[in-house]
Amino acid sequence: MRDTRWRNMRTVLSPAFTGSKMRLMFGLITSYCDSAVRTIRSEMASDGRAELEMKELFRRFGNDIVATCAFGIEINSFRDRTNAFYTLGKELTNLEGIQGIKFLAFSSFPRVMRALRLRLFSSKMTSFFRHVVMDTISQREQRGIVRHDMINLLMQARKQELRFDENDNIETSNGGTGPHKRLMDWTDDDLTAQCTVFFFGGYDTVSTLSAFMAHELAVNPDTQERLRSEIDGVRTSIGGAAKLTYETLQSMRYMDMVANETLRKWTPAPFLDRTCTKPYVLEDNNGRKVQLNKGDGLWIPAAAIMRDPELFPDPDRFWPERFGADGQDTPIDSAAILSFGLGPRNCIGSRFALMEVKAVFFFLLTHFVLEAGPRTQHPIKLKKASLGPSAEKGFWIRFRLRDQGGRQS
């Protein structure tokens, strides 16, 4: 989407990711994480060990959390391993081989792809998500169900029930008194597309971030131990993992540093695609110039920028402390942190993604020690046929139950 239509859509969707909405969804996420971790424990061998493939593991976490928080559907992909949401979601977010080339073509030449009447996703897949969204809306309308999630906002937007304050921001409180404003007319496909793109954006990228983070913790035991110490300290102060709150998770400084360093070293979105909105001359340090015109497509190499040694010394080293107060001699340039993009089109779900990843690792490290096993590939070699970063031989990590004190958490 572009221009006014994009701005209107962004205005409608932004309240789904405010701090207040994060708090409402956080309980759903922690409850699910606790249940999923206990399922993993129940399936471990008698010696309390198991070697698991991390991308597959975190896809199941991500699938179920997004299904709950965006679609209001309760799923446990650890018990029901072949549910339609998981299998079609895996197909939806596959960007390897031909599908990856098609995705690049749609990003770069949308008019050509439309003229050729090519489809990025199969009719089976789009039909499934359309039915899920429409059935969910129908049930909520019939039964008067209100959930503070994306679908509820979209339902209000379609009925033109959203109210706006004096700054043209949507009022998120139930008793809003601002005026109604008609931003756009909504079709069923508009509603389905926004829910599906949230699933698409959060499913594979979050599982990729989590898989690389698990790998780095396994091969950097000192980092893992420091993070576990922070987690144990928080658990002690709040009286157990069951009492974890959104505010407490946000206060975990080292958890934040580990997540940011993983995003820097292994950003799930290796490039950003943008469209030039006005003429601009791009000039490098040697005086070479490139004239950009309105409508030109741009690819910004986020992964290369975040591995630039001039911006991040020793860039191939996994060093969370670089994001701490005493990490680097000079502060990190915020414009070089491109994990979620920059500017008005930055990732609308960045806070949701980080909340999900941090909550998952809080529960995992409460129960398990992550170790390099016989199938762990280190250093990681990336797949050549994948659009996003992915381990050539998978992310195999050995889980070991912690001591008795950890198991009683």
C-alpha cells in the first residue's frame, strides 16, 4: 500500500501494538509458554536430555502465539503437530527456491506480476485464511465476543466505530469521546490481508530470531549463564515464573542486550525494500552520485550495515555487552540498527515480536540448559537457496533439564 491508503491502514492498526495492548496479550503468551515448555519436558528421555531442531520448535511457538493473539484461536502445535494453521503457515512463509524468487519479483515488479496474473500464494492457502478470519468475525458478532486484538480493531474500523482524539490518533479506551472518522471502506479481503500479513511477518522472522538466539546461547555458555542468572533473580523477586508481568520482562536489561545482539548479527530481514517518493541524489564519500527518481525501488542492505566493522567493531563476534552502557567506546548509531527498519514504515509489530521472544526464552531457560550437541553446526553455514538467513544443516541444540531447583519452577 502507498500514500493515503497506507497511512490510513497504519493509523487503524497501530493501536493493536500499544503498551496497553501488549499487557493484555502478555497473559495469553505466558500461559501458552508455560504449557508448551511442560509438553517439551514430558517428551524428554529418561535422562532429562533431548536434541531438538530449533527452527521447527520455535515455529510451533510462533504459530500458536500468533493464532491466539491475532486470530483468537487456541492451538497447541506441540500436541497437534499437523494442524492446518501450522502446516499452511509453514507453506505461507516459505521463501526458499522458486517461492523466494517470486517474493522478490512481487516486491520489485508488482505491476508486471499482476499483469502476468501470477499469484504469490496458492488459492488453497488464501481460501483457508479468508475463511478463518471471516468465521472468527462472524462468531464474534453473533455472540458479542470482544477480544482486544487485531481482529477487533478491524471489525470496529469496518463499522466506522473508531474514535479519534485531537491529534488524529485512534482512542484506545472503551469510553472514547472523540469524533468518528471515515478513513476507508473495507472489503473482506482487506480484513483477511491484514491478519495474514501479521501472521506472515511474525511467524518466520520470530522463529528465525529465536533459532539463532538459541544457537548463540548454546555455543556461548558464559552468556547463557549470565542470562539465566538474570532470569533466576527475577523469578526470585516476583515469586515464580507464573507471576511474570510485561513490565518485569521489559526491565530485564541483559535479556534485551542478548536479543538485540542476535538481531544485529543474524537479522531475519537481510534487506529492506522501499519506494522513492521524490527525486533525490545519493552521493558516496568519493563523490560518486546516483540520481533517484520518484517511483524507483530501493533495497537497503540491513544485514551488511549491521556487520560493518566501522559501525560494530569485531562484527562476527556475539557480544551482547556492546548494547550495554559500558559496551563500546562510542555509542551505537541508532540509524545503523535496521532489524525492524526505520522511519514511518518501521515494523509495526516490533514490540510484539520482542515480547514473544523474551517470554519464550524466560520459560525455556527457567527449565533447561541449552548445549551444543553432536548435530550442532558451528560455525553456522547459511543456506544458499533461502531468501532469509537459515542454517544449512538446521539448528540442532541439546536440551538438558536443570537441577531439581530449576525443575520445580
